[in-house]
Amino acid sequence: MPPAFPKAEYEARLAKVQAEMARRGLDALVIGDPNSHNWLTGYDAWSFYTPQIVLVQHDAEPIWMGRKMDGGAARFTTYLTDDQVRPYPEDCVQREGVHPMDFIGASMAELGLDGHVIGYESDTYFFTPKAFTRLQAALPSARWQDADLLVNWCRTIKSDAEVEVMRQAARLVEGAMTVAYETIAPGVRQCDLMAAVVAKQVGGNKDFGGDLTALSPLILAGEAATTAHPMWTDEKFVAGQTVALEFGGTRKRYNAGLARTVQLGAGPQRLFDTANAVIEGLEAVLEAMKPGAIAHDVHRAWQDVLDQYGLTKESRIGYGIGVGYGPDWGEHTVSLRPGETTVLQANMTIHVMLGMWLDDWGMEMSETTLVTASGVECLTTYPRDIHVVT
């Protein structure tokens, strides 16, 4: 399994990170986010449940440090040389009184990093407080600087190669939504619908297959339709239900999201009225998205439409999306919401998510978008009207 992109792609990413490190005065950067491991080196394995890092120095190639049994994945999914793969022994794993960061910290000390300025990610899922304190103990003279989201922001503007992979991910999620439309009906169990959807997400199409999506596919039906992220059950769909579906397609770990709403038989007129307002609001958002636009102004375009219809939505309406492993496909950078001052730039990819969760029902509509040189392109394209199953 070779790396997903040519070596020059990873070299350009490394140069971008090292330039930002130099700007901040960092001699080294400890990266705990597996999404950034993949983005920076190509590393691809479901191994992040045990401590692992990628170490970047301002004047050297990156080094992967993780569990010994996972070192092989570093060698065949990346361009890293043997010198750039430093696994810790198996007796460090989940053992009382021992921690993998003791070994990793000692390796960093061998590289001469004690006494230097080292950046770290303070709010990533898989770099725990214990991991950080053990690393600090191994490098007692280092000066630690919070560099949270440094790499995430470097990831926001996609290369043309990344955009092409996300286009493929968009085709995968469109296929999954089609299977859902073909399968859902009163009497069908939610779990059986999901089995068909996941098979399509992974099985892909005749041209390429898919990966496990970074966000679990979601079904919002019945009581669960009043919230945003419920898990599926073995309950059967019933006539009259409004069902929101939020799926992803993932290609080479790059994600594209798509949400749509299904009505099983006759539905309330307020559902269709709300859907029409959401569609109008989405069109206003897409019109406002272009290089130089400020995130809060894009949100304002949406809110202006909602105000006309007396509707409210408290949560943000969009966020950066790209490379990702579970539990989340968001980049934790760009958000479309009030007060957000991020300036949109060409080749940002944003999942525009317009969910409306009301007292006794809910609906969703979303598109994965690409900011272009002159405006915006929807990478996902699928009919937006409520899909009525008769």
C-alpha cells in the first residue's frame, strides 16, 4: 500500500509546517493528531489508540514514533526511511508504571532536543495529559509552547491532488445516499438500512473503493430526530416519519459529507415549508462564499433568510473538512458562524451543514464545498428536495 500522494506533495506540506514553526520560534513540534500524521507523512493505520507522535524539527525530516508492531505500517504507507521510524518496545503498552512517552521522550533527548523550544498540541483527542507530563519529565530543560492547531491550519488550503481525492469521496457518499433512498421504507429496520449504506461506502463503485468514514453515518428518526448525532438502532421505520440522513464518503482518508431528509409517506406542511427555507438559505450561503469573504458574513447571508421565515439555528452552519480518522472529520479550524473572522481562501473545503432540530422532528441538508478562485463549487451534488417515499 504505497503513500496516497507523490513524495513532492508531502515535501511541500512539511515545508509549510516548518515555515510556521520558524515564525513561532519552535525548534521542534510534537504532533499527536493522527489526521495530521497522515497528512504530513502518509502514515495510515488504526493504531492511534496507543500513544504515537510525529516529530517535526525545523531542519530535519519528520520522525514517526509509535508502537513497535505498527512500525511496519510506517514503512509501507510513507516515504520515511528506517532512520525516521523509531518504534517503542511492546512492553511499554498499557503496563502499570511504564508509559510509551518515557521511551519517546528519551528518543527526543537523544536527538538533542532537551533545552530547546518544543511545540505541542494541547487539545487533540489522542495526546493525553499523562502523555504530555511524561514527555515533559523526560525533557526537563525543554521549553514547551502550546502549538495547538498549527498543523490543522496548514491543512485548510488543499492542493489540487487533495481536491481530486475529495471529489472521489463525494462520488462515494452520493452512492451511499442513493442506496439509502432505494432501501428505506416503513418496516425496514434502521440497522438493515445502515448495513446497506456502509457496504456502499466501503465497496465504492467500479472505479474505486472507500475507507471507513471518520464520522459514523447517522440516522435521525422518530424521537432521535430532535437531536443532531444519534446512533442507529434496530427499530423499524414507520409510516409518517421524517428521517434525516447524514453520511460520508471517504477516499484515501479524505472525507466528504452529505445530509438529506426523507419523508415516509404524507408529512406535515411545515416540514416542506422549512425545507424550502433551508434550500433558499443554502443558495444564499453559496452565493456569499468566495475568496476574501469573512466567515461571519457568510453566516449572515443564511441568517437573513431564516429571519424572513421566523426560524432559528443556534449551531454553526459549516466547518472545514478534509483528511480524518474517527471520531471526527472536521478540521477544527474554519467555522461559519456569528463573530467568526476567518477569511475564506481558494481551495478551502467546507462542509456546509444546515440542520434544523425542532421539538418533535428534525431535518438536515448539507453540501461539501470547495472555495474556488471566483466563488464556490459543491463537490457533492444531489437533489435537495425532501425525498418522499410513497
